[in-house]
Amino acid sequence: MDKSSFSAILAFLYGKEGSENILPELIKIIEENKPWNAGGEIPELPFTHKDAFLISYGNMLAAEEGADSGTEPGLARLFRFLEKRNKGSFSYLHILPFHPYSSDDGFSVIDYRKVDDRFGSWEDIERFKILSVNEGNLKLAFDFVVNHGSVQSEWFKAFLKNEEPCRNWYVTRPADYDYKTVVRPRTHPLLTEFKKSTGESAWVWTTFSADQVDYDFSNPHVLLEFVKILLEYARRGAGIVRLDAIAYLWKEDGTPCLHHPKTHAVVKLFRGIVDYLGLPLLILTETNVPHEENISYFGKTAGDAVIDTLPEAHMVYNFALPPLVLYAAVSGDAVPLRSWAKTLALGPKRYFLNFLASHDGVGLTPARGLLDEKAFTEVLDEAKRRGALISYKSTPQGDIPYELNCSYASIVAPPTMGSVELRARAFLAVHGVLLSLPGLPALYFHSWIGSEAWTEGPGLLGYNRAVNRQKPSGEKVEKELDDSGNFRFHVHRLLNAFLAFRQQEAVFNPDVPQKVLDTDNGSLFVLLRGAAAKEGALCIENLGNSRVMWKAGSETGLPWETRFPAETAEIVLEPWETRWLVWDSSGRVNSISSVTVK
């Protein structure tokens, strides 16, 4: 992207005159804040089969019981844990917001340029990059919380005092503003009243909570400030920047204020700056919305001939995957998952971040239209019986279920299922689906260590998402990971084994095509990966509690010539078994099964 593209984006956002005034300032910011690692180029294939993504809070592990929590910052504890436990499993570490914050476990940022003292320092962040992973070093992903910030920030305090430059940095509307057309992820009032230093009231747009005030990107100086922060993240070593809640960024009266064309233009500008400087940095969008809306962030038509041709995000979260896999595991019916997976097709330089659990809940709206409503409701009811909570959002049609708040393990592998070994196998089976798909696989820290629901959390902290955000004692977790009778032990062992197997086989590269195979067994998910004759991988997950058989059939419509080896002709799978077989043109067959992993 060049300066003319920047000019076109700014003109689209702020008009021709606005572009002429802002472009010189934008270019000056870019040149003055150019990171040390500018001038390179993102490879055609930035990920390989050896890459995987771990999602963690900076203070994920609490201090040892009885110890002074101030003796060692959270990032140092996390570093020690990964130094011991991450034996090549993960090449990327996504550290959830680590700045000083006032609520929402970090997503109400007070100061984007500091690291929270409870977590450590910028030196602690950068220290992770020395960890050796698969003949390289651990790469970092940062959260870029651009939609909103904390009411305790100096910016917002200056806004309340009518001080420059922040006097017009936040979205305000009249107290009686009609926001019925606005699509929102929460049910609380959209506007929150604040008293300014003059005594007058300011009704500020608060999409997510009264503590999180939305920035006004119709003010170009807000955009320029966030460009500076983006470039600072690049200087600090971010390899991926995650645009949190980006879909809600641009507000315009009379519109849903969701996926606004100018929101897409802002993402294109961020991507353009990365490309212009040649930064080794990928843009990842977080948009918990129906599938077609979600993938629009790979590139959305904005109605402008120049802007329409510009690239947008490198990566998007595969938000339909978590609810579809959960549905299959709870109901034993993998047919909707198979039908949807058949539609997945990505071009070059477009990648899904495949995940099941995260610091948030399981988004429900991405599955709408992909599942029978009655059957899905029955699965949600069963999930609630297993301890899940439901969060709602406001729409013009009224409040609807938005998110299932739960530990993924507690829903798909509840204690009622049986032994810890069987439950761990069930939890591995859903991750088998995740790990076999093209894209970059991502695991939440709690999934990797086999955590179950923190049932006391929502009551203690006052919000549903706490059920999956416990900060357990590192000492306690270490003991349980080494205890062969513990659920954590078996989950951790199986996940590490399959991650290691995946890293041995180039057939799992994200650009290698997939083919979802049909089967008469409703609980089976069968995926074929391969790109050349006589080479491939067959990945089978039994998402049910019965023994089943899979037989290789006469597959048609494959994008490559495939000859299944004899070992794949007839496969019997135990309940919740995951079986992968990989073969090459030399006749070599390599396999792994969750039943036999030791």
C-alpha cells in the first residue's frame, strides 16, 4: 500500500478536505515511529504445521498459597511455567491485555503505554521471545483494544474537564437518544451519564459496560493516536495484533453501528501501515458474529473503487467452530459440523484462527442459521444442566442469547461421563477437530492444562465470564499436572502428544487442502488433508459414546488424486477416540490414537 491508498482511506473516512489535512500528519507519525524491524515482508505462508497459538492472561497463575503476591509478578510466573511445560507445543503466545486496567480482566485499559505492575514490565513481556520453540523463538500476540477504554484513564479525565486534546475523543449523544437500531452485545443501557467539570452531564456511549467508554473515531486525532499505539506494539515485538471488538468501532446514527463500512476502512488502514512499512506483523480481527459477517473482515466492499481493492485482515477468528463442535459433542450429532466445514475455503494469505475456548464464552450467534433452532436449544439446556451460564445481548428484535459462559471441558467432558481417562479422551476429540483443520490452531491456557469450571467465580466477581477466568495457584496446577489420577494430567498429556504429532507432518500446513468426508455414522468427523497423489492425512474423531466403524469408500470430488493406504480401509474407533493416520508416496504410514498415547 502507498500514500495514495492512505489518502483514499482518509477521504472516505473524513472527506477530501479532511484527508488533505490529516495525511501529512499520518505520514509523519508513521515515519517518526517506524519500528526497528521495518523493511521486511510477511512470507507468502507465515505459518506452518509447526505453529500453534496459546491464549493466556499475564497473571494466569497466582502466587503459591501463603506467598506474598507481590514477590513475583504474574508474567514471571507464566514465563517459568512455559519454560518448563511448553516443549514445542506453542510457537505463539497471545498475552491478553496486560496494561493497567479498571475492570473486565484487562479489557478496560487505563494506559496503553504501560504494563500493569501486578504483571511486570515491558522487559517481562519481551523476555518471552527468548523461549526456544521448534528451532525458533516464541512469538507474541498483543490485544489492541481500540473500541473503548477505561473511565479511569487520563484521557477520559481530560475529556470530563474539557481539556485538549481529549475534549472530543469519546462518543456522546443526547440523554433521550433513540438507539433501537443499534446492535449490541449487552443488555445494559447504551449511554452512561458522567458529570463534567462544568457541572453539565455528558451521556457517553458505553457498548460493553459503564466502565468502558467508546472512542469517537469520527475525530481523526483519535485514529492517529491509535496508529502511534499500533506502531509501539510493533516496536515492542508483537507478531500478531488482535483487534478486539472491532466490529463496533464506527458509530453513525440510523445504522446498526455494526460492521460499518468505515470500520472496515480503519482495519484496511492498519493493514496498509503494516504493508507500507514492511512489518513482520499480522492483523487479526475479533468479531463474534455470524460466519458470513465474520469472514467479511478478510476484505469488505466499502462502495469506494480504490478502497474495495485494498487488503484487510490477515486472519479472522473461526467463530462458528466453537458452538458447532460443542453441539456435536453434547448431542452426538456431527452432521451440522461436517456440513459447515465443507464450506470452508480460503485463498492465499487468508487464515482462520481455529479455537474452541477462550477468555470469553462460546459465542452463539455465529451458529445461527447453521443449526436447527430446536435441537440447538436442547443442547443449550443440557449445557446449563452441566453448569453453563447464558449471557444475552440487545437487538432491535429484543434480547437474545449471545454467549454460553462455561468451561469447555466441563460441558463436553463432564464428571458424569465416567473415568478421568475417558473424559480426557472426549476433550481431546473436540480438539482433534480443531487441530486437523487448515489454519492456525489456538488453545486457551485453561484448556491446555485441563481446567474445569470455576463455579464460585461468577458469584465472587459478579459476571458470568468469570466461570472460565480463574487464576489458580501455579504450585497447585504443577502438582495436578504430575498426578496420573488427575484430569489435568491426562488432558495435558494428550494435547501435547497430538500437537507434537502435528508438528512432524507437513501435510498439516495451513495451505494444504482439506476434504470433509461423508459417513453414515452421525458422531464421526472425518477430514482428509492432502495436496498430491499418494500423500495425505486422515483425521477421524468419534464425538460419541459408542464404538463405531469407519470404512474408506469411493471418494469423489477430491481436489487431488488420493489413494488410501490399506491401513485406512476399515477403522474401528472406541468411544471418544481420535485417530490420525498420515502417509506419503514412499509407503510410510504414521499414526496416533488417543486410546494408545502413553
